[in-house]
Amino acid sequence: MQQISRMLIKLFQRARLDKPGQVDPRAAEFTLSLLIAMYDRSGTRYVKTRSAAAALISLSGDTLLAKYRALFQFYAVSDGKETLITRRALRSLLTDLNQIPAIVGEGCTLSCVEIAIHDCFHGVLSTAIVEEKFLSWLRSEPAVLLWLPTCYRLSATEMVSHQARCR
């Protein structure tokens, strides 16, 4: 918890330098509280760094493709020749990401995570997939992660303004 707290403080200090007056001084504290609510429901005061990073990547203001690539890199393993994501790692990623909508009562069941893994690995004979297969699957907007592109689209349209007036 302390490691995540220190990382968040540094992250938001940099953000305040980049965007003076736009970052709440308590942003690190609020973000840590959200991460605790999502990933420490039993009150152990322990949150996996990887789970916290997945949430921060998902909730960042970056593009969907950049988020997807970062999530792949964070959960994938290297076999010496290429970087791959295994079924187990994908299960871990989806379980971690599922905690985000679950905090507002919109999470899915474990079976929906298993269905998503099956869909992602459909037609794959090996135990792991490459980044392009992973990205292709995510572009199909699997139900378990439908909230992610939806939130991105809402965020991307926040600053859109039209010169038309309604009557």
C-alpha cells in the first residue's frame, strides 16, 4: 500500500506541474481510496501493484490502443523470442479490470471472464497469444470489457463543441 501511495503522490505531483490548477491536491489520496475499495475488499491493506497499475492504465486519458498495448505489456511474459499473454495472465487481467465496474455494481461473473478467455483464444492451439491477436480480440469489444471503450468514447467527446444552436 505504501509503495502505491508513494507512486500516486509522485504521479499527481508531476501532473500538477504539467497542468497547474487542474489537479486536485487530494487526487493521490482519492485515487488510493478508490484502489483500496476495488482491490482490498477484505481490509488487508494490501493491493497488488499490477492490479493498481491496470486500473490506472484503464482510467487514464490515453487512447484505447495505447491502453490496450500497455495492459498487454504489463501482463504478458517473454519466452525469449516474443512477448505473449497466457490464459492465466489474461484471466488475471480480466479479473483485475472487472473490479472497476464492480465498484459501482456493474461487474460480471467469473463465468463471463471464462467466456471472454475462450473467445480470445478461439482457434489458438498454443497456450499463449501474441500482442496482435490480443489487440484484435479487444477491438471486437468483448462484453466483459465493453465499459472500457464506452468510457473512452464518453471522455473523448467531453470537449467537443458544436456551433449549432437548438430551438
